[in-house]
Amino acid sequence: MEECFHIFVVIMLLLLLLHIPATCSAAQGIDTDLYALLELKDSVEFDPQHVLDKNWTTTSSSSSSSVCSWVGVTCSESTPQRVEALEIPNMRLQGTIPPKLGDLSSLTRLDISNNTFKGPLPDEMANLRRLKLINFEHNQFSGEIPEWLVELPEVQYLNLGRNNFAGFPASPSFSPNLEYLNVSFNQINGDIPQEIGNLSKLKSLDMQSNQLTGNIRTMYGIPSLEHIDFSYNSLSDMLPEDLCRSLPNLKFLRLSWNHLVGKFPSSLAECSKLQNLSLSFNSFESEIPAGFGNLTMLQELALGGNMLTGRIPDELGNLIYLEVLALENNNLNGSIPSFISNLSSLKVLNLHSNKLSGGLPKEIGNWSTSITQIDLSDNHLLGKIPDEIGALSSLEILAINFNYLSGKIPTSIFNMSTLEMLSLVENNLTGNLPPNLPCNLETLYLGGNRLSGSIPGLYSNNFTGPIPDSLGNLRALVLDQAENSTSQNLKHIR
């Protein structure tokens, strides 16, 4: 009996010894997280909404367990309980990141976006090896992107956009699990790291508005890519002929404002999932491929600011989901395409600064009822402005300046209650303006015509008489009283 009792005591002691470390470890873990978060709170210099001041507090009786109820803090449900998410975006916090934040070793999500944290990121954060989501967007972090940051093994989402980072580390070993990478609106220079080409799971790559140079061939070997944005850099390259065969899942391709050259590859017509194609303000020399009409999922087609020639192909009339058609600043000729009436989703039409000729079609009244902006300025358009234009019930901006239009301005234009800006400068328009202008009209440019009557005029017109109070709603009105005969000052026009 005594021997059995001793065995029982030994077993109980062993169980107790096994239990004590686990209990101590749990307490130590959540306490470690508590002290790390309090260190972050102390590193915040400005908390305008007093979120951390009022909420991140402890009581003597339950200091550790209270952490899990703090704003922005999520703890694991399993034991030992640890902080697994820290999400404090959009709080306008200002401060620095303390090294002790690296003690949150169970963290899987870290979101401090849209604040004003600054300085370099501490190396101690390399201990956060369970992180899957990192969002540091819209802060003021500076220096080189730390090597440990891009090499955290579990990271799937990494957003460093809108900071002051200056570059990537040499030969970075990106997490093989990375699906989303955003380093836009920084000061990153040099070439695009070739190692990005090894990210077989990458779906979105956003590097717009940096100082990147070199070529863009790194991205071609990533078939999972759906979103590419290298706009506003200094990249110089040609688009490869097999672009869409290499990137079969591509939905967004934004390469505007670079130094890309050559012709549009015909294989672009094979990107059947493409929703946004933005290649504006490069140095492409080409006609617009008729095959672009096969991109039936397109919502935005932006090819302005290149050296494109020829006519706008009728096949673009197949793009029934198109919301933005921007072909400005090219050498396109021919007439305004009749297929625009088919683009029932169109909101923005920008064809300015081309060599388009002919008249404005009467079918303009059948254009999309959703269209808000039309810019046809600086072309070779002739004839009258059709009355049917007044049927565009959502139009906010209409610019047809620097053309050869003649006749009277249709009164239907001034019945458009949504119109905010009207520019008809430098045409051959004649006649009078109506006594009342649309109440929403803020900007009116009519100079360089042959308008007359009792409404106030702009330079090189023949308006006479007083300026009516109805013009007081205008924020921008180009008047030159020396060129006209007005009998009233302009104090009421702002």
C-alpha cells in the first residue's frame, strides 16, 4: 500500500511539473504582448482621437486579459492566448515603431495604414515570422525596404504604398507565398528586382509612381498575375509579342507615363480577361489594332499621348462595357466614329488634340446617358453643333474648343442641368446666348467666336450691354471688357 502511495505522489508531481511551465508560458506570452503594445502606445506622439489614450489601459486585477479587448487588437481563441492581429488604420496616429513590437511573435495580421508613422522599421520585427498580412500604406517610413520584411516566409499581402522608401535590398528573397505586392508612390529607383519573376502565386503587382528604370520583362514569367501597374516611372522597353500568352489571367495592365516604344503587339487582343488597358503617354508608334475590339471585358482603354495614326477602328464598338475611352494627343484622323452610340456604359470620351475631321454626328444624342465628360477640342471638326446634344442628361464637361464649328450654339446645351464646364473657344460660332444659364455651370469659355447680343462677352466677340446677375454662379469666366462693350463691373462674378 505504501509503495502505491509513493507511485501516486510521483505521478501527481510529474503532472504538476508539466502543468506549471505551460501556465507560466501562457502568462508570460500574453504579458509579453501587453508590454509590446504599451511600448507602441508610448511611441505614439500624437493621437488626435485619443483612441489609444482612452482604450489601451490596464487594471491591476486583470492587466493581461484586458489586452484582448483593446481597440484594434485580436487574440487567439486557443490557449495559451496570444495577440494574433493588430489593426489600427485610419487613426491619424503620429510616431515611430518601437523595437519591442517584434515581441508579438504570434502576430498574423498587422495593419497600421493611413497614419503618420515615420523613420526606419526596426530589425526586431524580423521575429514576426507568422505574419500573413502587412499593410503600412500611407505613412512616412523611409530608407531602404528592409531585407527581412520581404523575406518573412508566410506573407501573402504586402502593402508599402505611399511612403518614402528609397529602394529594394540587393537580391531579395521574397516570400514564395506572396500574392499582393504594392510599393506604389515611394521613391524607389533602379531596376525592377528580377526575383519578383519567381513569385509563382503573385496576382497583383503595383509599383506606380516611383523612379524605376530599365525593362519590364521580369513580370512576363508569372502566369498568375492579374493586376500590373508600373505607371509614372521611367521604364523603357517594347511590349513582347507573346505578352498575353505569358500572362493569360491579366485583367489590369497600366503602363502609362513611361518611355515604352514600338508597336502594340497583336497578341494584346488575346488578353480576353482584360478590363483596363492604360498605355498613355509613352512613345508607341502604331495604328490602333482592330483586334482590340475582341477585348470585350474592357472598361477603360487609355492610349493617349503616343504617336498613333490612322482611323479609330469600328471594332471598338464591340466594347459594350467600356466606361473610359481616352485617345487624346495622337495623330488619329477620320471622323468621329459612329460606333460610340453602341458604347452604352461610356462615361468619359477624350479625343482632343488629334486630326479628326467632319461634323458632330446627330447621333450624339443617342450616346450613353451615363456620359459625364466629352473632350473633342483641338481637332478639325466642321459644321454645326447638333441640337440633339442636349439629350446627354448626365454631361458635366463639354469641350469642343479650337475647331471650325459654325452656326448658333444650340439652346439645348444651356438646358442641361448637370453641365458644369463648357468650352467652345476659337470656333466660328455666331448668334446670341440665352438670358439664363444652367445653375450648375461653373466654367464658361466662349472667346474667339463671333457671338453677339446683350449677354456679356469674351475676347473677340461683339457682346454689348450690362452683365446680368445670372452669371454670378460662374467660378471661371474669361471676360475682356476692353474687347467688348459692357456697362457693369464684374464684382459679382467669382
